[in-house]
Amino acid sequence: MKSNVISAKGAEAKAAVLGNAVTNSKQEEAAPLLLLPPVPEEKKEKKPAKVVTPVVGEKKETATAAPKRLSIDELTDKADRVYLLRQKYQEVREKRKQLESFTISHDKNNAQLTLVDAKGLSISTSNPVAIGKLLADWMLDLNNHLSKTEKEIRVELEQLGDN
């Protein structure tokens, strides 16, 4: 019997903690308690303190400085540069297209290559292996020029986008 009394008291204590107090008399009834869940605390990350060493005679640059706005002259210069790069890109692309169509259309046995220097000296060959190697090397060179010009155009345009 004693164990039932102890367990009943323990249950009443647990109920009281949870806000459901059990009472035997009507006089002891109190207003019901409303328990809210605890508010989660935000964890503040500790950032290492920046060590600032004063430098005499030099200007300090702030990280929050606004980007420099380009003048109209600088903008027109950049626009001209992008236009010239675009023309270069189109010319190299056209040369590559001509080389591709020549490579596809020529018969390996009937192609002839003639080189002429500034003094007027010339050399000719109809060797298909030599012509094939020259065409492959020429195509590689044109592709390298195209990728280089494309990168230059992208850099110019990205610089304009940052300002």
C-alpha cells in the first residue's frame, strides 16, 4: 500500500511539473498553466579578431569601398576594343571555315601546295602527307587564336559588367 501512495505522489509531482497539477480539493484549483517550448538561442560564432597594424605613410584601402565608375572615354575605349576583338574573332572563324571546307573537299591525290616568300622564291609540292600535316597544324593554330580572342572578349565584357 505504501508503494501505491509513493507512486501516486510521484505521479502528482510529475503532473505538477508538466502543468497538469492534480488536486483533491476544489479550493486548491488554480488557473491552468500554459507551458511554451523554450526559445532556441542563436549560436554566435566567434570570429577571430583582425589584427590591424598601423602603417605610417601609406593609405589604407577599405574593403567596402564602392567600385570606381568608368568615365565615358574609358567606356568608349573598351567598346572599341571589344568591337575590334569581335572583328578579329569573325575573321579567324571565317578562315577556319574556309580551311575546313578545303580539307573536306580536296582529293588527297590532286592537292598542290605552293609557298612563295618575299623575294619571289617559291616551292611547290603535291605530297598528300605533307599537305595533310600542314592543314592540321594550320587548323590547330586557328583554333588557338579563336580561343585566345574569345577569352579576351570575355575579360573585357566581364570588366564592364563589374562596373
